[in-house]
Amino acid sequence: MSMPTSSSFFVKNTELTAAEGRSLQGTTVNTGPQGTTSKATGKRSARSDSASGEEPSKARWDEVSVSTLVPKMRTEGLRAYFGQAEVLKGISLPVAEKQVTAVIGPSGCGKSTFVRCLNRMHEVVPGARATGQVLLDAQDIYQADVDPVRVRRRVGMVFQKPNPFPTMSIRDNVLAGLRLNGERPDDPDSVVEKMLHRVALWDEVKDILGRAGTGLSGGQQQRLCIARSLALEPEVLLMDEPCSALDPIATARVEELIHELRKSYTIVIVTHNMQQAARVANFTAFFYLGKLIEYDRTDVIFTRPKEQRTEDYITGRFG
Amino acid sequence: MDRRHTDREYEGELENLRDHVLLMGARVEEMLSLAMRSYVERSVSLARSTMELDRNIDQLELEIDELALQILARRQPVASDLRFITTTLKLVTDLERIGDLGVNICERVTELGADRSENPHDQIARMADAAQAMVHDALDAFVAGDAVKANQVIDRDKTVDAYYAQLFPELLPRMMSDPGVVFESTRLLSIGKCLERLADHATNIAEMVVFMVKGQDVRHSGPGSHGYG
């Protein structure tokens, strides 16, 4: 699947007029009416079903309504600072469970800082701090008694530049996260195989597991890093520009992987590439100057955004 | 679309596409006007020369499709730009068909020749005025991005439908009482049908303009939906 196959590309007039916007601190969070998507689904599946004679399929991944999503994480009034500089100015945003949420916006809008707040990586920078709530399964991960190391296990991260440990083999790179957490799996080889299968890298590296991870191509290195994150069995995977250093083929492989991973994981991806957001994300949030401007289903954001600033940014009419 | 792209070349491509659509619209309007003049004046020569305009309209359709395809391939337009391009791609098909209907009207005029009976020519003239005004206003709404005006065009389709519905009952008794008017009457019915279809295409354009401006699909939605196109 590539572009959102938006059944609601042409949205019925009843849908938009009935849609109610819920305002979150100046943000447009578009909550469509329930039944909107099922109507769209029914419209499309009716065609295929009449041929196959099967029951209509369930709502597709890109047809989940903002109003009915189940949040795995949620931020409430999240503010982040570097020293005195406030880089996030009160972000309230749900992160849908087992869906892909893309965060887009121009450089300096706070999107990377936002995802780094989701697993308490932000505070690692000297002088950096955050206020507000970041809820993971209803628990605020910024509460005093929460261990940030434990949070980062549950909320893994993949960075812009593939960063396999240079002195380690491919095999050891997969296990590195576990070992750093003091774990010694009973059957490390099966963990390695399972994780490399999960990132669709196994067939390419199964005969060279002892070689250095840095000897792989950029795309393979990035998938290795994803395997390293997955070895810790996180529930949420944060991806900060995971394809910006990759060529189009390697990018397509990672995007295909994201499609696979969303069946098991909640994914948040920061990207400068709006077409990538359009391709991989179920939901898209647009940030500007530290504020969340608009959040909605990806197909809505890219066909009929509500906010002029979103429209200007995604169409290239910005500044 | 009052805001300009950061990329001026992209902006230029969109404007070029828009200009082509406007040109095609102008050609179609001109053709309709001449076709109806040829009917009113019963001018076979004008009807024949008017039919030639269709070639130019068809050529513009091809050019617009090509421009739109280029923009889709190279720019990956989104949001209002995407709605504009998709609207354009659909709109030119309706414009081209309106041109074809203009040709059909001219063909009927050439069949009618210079003879004229007591048939209800006023009814045809009223229909033509209403349908042409719909095409004109639908294109105006497209240019101005005016969804209100587009919705008014959609509402007016039923007026033209009503004119057409009256045409046959008016012609039938005449045809029954005077076989001499049957030939002309069937041509008038055909012209009436062309005008009715033409109004449907104008309605389609207006519906697409609403989508382009507001992101709402109003096709097949109201009780007045013509269920076609």
C-alpha cells in the first residue's frame, strides 16, 4: 500500500457538515462523527464483496476515526524547554494504539523534541526539561517514581542516522539492547533470528551474522537498528527521520517494514518528507513553532486540512 | 487560491493549467452561443462552421490532461492543489461533452434547414438561455472558487429539467394532428435533450467546484440529484 487509499477522498457532504472540531489549545483536532468511516468502508467494500460474496471487511487502517481511536499514549499540556527557551508550548495529542502517527512540520517546530519527550530522552540533554503530562497506558511517565530506563524499554527509539555499534557484529548488535539492560536471553540465537526476521533482514544477513554491523548498507543498518530496538519488546516505537539518510529503495523497505510493524506496535514517526507521512501514517500531526496546529487522519490532512497554516505548509506556500 | 507557492515554477504550472481550463471554458461557451444562434437564425452555414470549433475544444482537453498529469507526477500535489487538479481532470471531461452536445445541436440545425413551423421555439430558447447561463456560472464559480455560486447552479438544474419535461407534451399533439411537423419536432426534441444534458454537465462542474473549494462531495446527495454523470 502506498498513498492512503482514501475511500473518503471525496467526503460526503454529510460527513463534513456533521464533523465537529474539538479545540485543544488552539489546535484543530478533527473528530469526525462515528459511522463516518464505516460508511466509507461500506461504500468501497460493497463493490469487492459483491464479487466475492464475503462479509464486508473491517475498517481499514486508514479509515479509523480520530473520535474512536484508542490512545496508547497521550500528552496533556506538554511543555519542553532547553534552558529558558520553550520549544514545546503545551502539546495535547493522543497517540493511537497500533497505528502509525506522523509528526510533520518545518525545522525547529519541536517535532523531534516531542518524540524525545515520549520516552524521556529529552531530559538527557543538559538544561533540558519538560512539564505537563505524558501518559503511557494512563500512567504519567514523568512522575517522580517512574524509572526512565524502564520507560525507554517500553518506548523504543530509532534515530535519523543508522547507528549500529561499530565494534559489534550484526548478531551482537541485535542483542545489545538486551545486554545493556542486564538481560541474558536463554536462547540468544533465536532472539537474533526472530528480530531479524521481523525487520525483513534475516535472509540478507543470516550467513554473515558475525560480521560488523557497520559493513551493511545504510538501509540494512537502519533495519538492524530497528531490530535492536524490537529485541527489547517495546510497546511503542519512536522513529525520528528514520529514512532521511536512505536512498528511495531502502526507504521503501523501511516503509514496508513500518506497515508490518504497526500490526504489533504503536509507531510515532517524525518526518520532513510529507509524502512519507502520507504513505505510512494513519494519523498526522502538524507542528509549528512549538504548537500543535492540526491533528487528524492522514487522508484528511492531505486532502482537506482545516487549518490554513497546515494547508500552507503541506502545499508549499510557507514563508 | 490567493496564496502563492514558495516554488514559483510550481505556481506557474498551476496557473498555466487554470488558464487552459478557462480557455477551454470560453471556447465551449462561444460554441454554445453560436450553435444556438445557428438554430434561431436557421443558418446551416453557421452550424457547420460552429461544429469545426469542437476540434479546438478536444485539443484543449488533451493539453489539460497532459498538464495535469505532469503536475501529479512531478509535484505530488496535496490539499487544495490536489483538489484543484482532480477537479480539473474531471471538469474537462464535462466541458468536452458539452462541446459534443454543441455539435449535436448544430447537426440538428443542418437537418432542419431553413424551414420553420409553429412549433414551440420559445421553449427551446428559454431552455438554451437557462442551460448556457448554468455553464457560464459554473465556470465563473470555478474561477472565483465560489461554492455558494456553484450550489446555486446545482439548484437551477431542475428548472431546465422542467422545461424539457414540458417540451414533449407540447409537441405531441401537434405531431399527431399534423404529420408535416413530425420531422422538425423530433429535431426539436433532440435539441431539447441536448440542452437538458448540457445542464447536467454544468451541474457536474458545479458539484466539482464545491468539492474543490470545500472538500465536500455533494454528488448524488440531494432529492434533486439527477442521478447521472
